[in-house]
Amino acid sequence: MNLAVMVWDVDPEIFKIGSVPIRYYGVLFALGLILGYTAVKTVFNKEKIDIKYLDKLLIYIIVGTVAGARLGHCLFYDFEYYKNHILEIFIPFQEINGSYTFVGFQGLASHGGAIGVLLAIYLFCRKYKVGVFWVLDRIALGVPIAGAFIRFGNFMNSEIYGKPTSGTWGVIFAQDDMIARHPTQLYEALGYLLSCVFLWVLYKSNKVKSNGVIFSWFLILMFTTRFILEFFKENQVEFEQDMLLNMGQWLSIPFIVIGAGLLIFQSKLKGVSEFDPRNLKVE
């Protein structure tokens, strides 16, 4: 055994409140949302926009993230099970030995969460008549932070790990097996944080002349990171074994193409999101 390899043997559960377990994943998920919100709030304060606008939007985003991520997992990765257990898609309970047991929402897909967030932002912008791309550019500055902390949560859960490696950077996830593997959760978290740095540099450079540029780069960077790192991951579900590309890669391709398309045809978007957000009044 390589002595430089880290052995990771952490209980995913921190403690219980009664019979309800509090897990690192849930705590880090919530912390990621808070930090992402704080980052976007900084932008709103800088641009002197009423923070009530962001607070209202946050509700849409949280609902869109959780609902989209949950539905994404159930439809993309485990449809064979959930097509016969539809109720369990929407409740944090699972039928075990004829009775329902609290298990939390075990299964959230980031691609589904991304779709949910985009739909939520669209619905918000349509209701309040604000520019979609202006909003997407600002939200894109905070989302990578949330994404990174979700991957930290996956690391604490000893899940979504990589293929075996002989490198000194390997991690043995003792909760599952004693094989040194790529810590792909940490690779992905680092990729998201580096993407975040690039987007903030772009935002502060004052070189962005039209709405949608930051969002375009967000799609390209985030989902290219995901696409590449999937080559180092173990497949999540059995049906991926015979696929040329796994489900995560196939789902990433449309986002990358859309991001590149928006960037190339940026001039066509002129006027799509022109509005003064300081005039927005949220009731």
C-alpha cells in the first residue's frame, strides 16, 4: 500500500435530533447556498440594487435547485426504481419492509439542479418583467461556490469517487473499500472554485459589454470541468457500463454547446435584457 495515500473514514452523520440524522452533506449544501448568496449580495450592494430583489429570487432558486436536482436523479439515474415508487420522489422517506423510514433525499443530480435553477430564474424574470441574462450573469458569480461545497459534501459522504489510482494523491474511502481512488469530488470542487475566480475577474474587468457573457463562460467552464472529470470517476449506475460516454457527460454536452453558442452569437442578444434593475420593485 502506498503510504502517501490518505485513508478517509469519516461517518457521514454528525449527530441526530431525535430520529432525524444531521449529515455533513446537508450542512455543506446549505453552507454553499449561503456563501453563494453572500457573493451575489456583494454584487447587488456594489450596483446599488435593492436587496429585496435578491431575497425574493433566492426563494425561486432554492426551490428550483432542490426540485430539479431531485427529479434529475430520479429520471436520469434511477428511473427503474422510482417509476414504481413515485411518492418517494417527493418525500424524504423510503418504504422498507412494508413501512416508511426517514432516509432524507438520497439522490440529487447536479444537471437536474441546473435545469431547475434556469427554469426558476426564467419564471421569476417573466413574473417581474426583468432581463433574464442580466440576472443569469449575476447568479453565475455565486453558483460555482455552492457547487464546490456540494462536492465537499460528496467527499464527506465517501460517494461519487474516482477510479483506482497508484498516484500519491489517491484516497482510500474506507467506508466503501480499501482501494486508493481519485478524489474526484475534490478535483471537481477545485475546478468550480477556479471557474468562480475567472468569472469574478471577468466581471470586475469591465470588459463585458453585453448581458449573457458571464453566464456563457459559466456554462462552458462548469460543464467542461464536469465532462472531463467524468473520465476519472466510477460510473454511478449500472447502465452506464456499456455507454461510450456516461450520463453525466451526455448531460453536460448541451450546456457546453449552449454556452458556446451564446458567446458566439452574443451580438444577436443585444437588447434582450436591457433594463435598469434599480427600478425593480419587489412586493
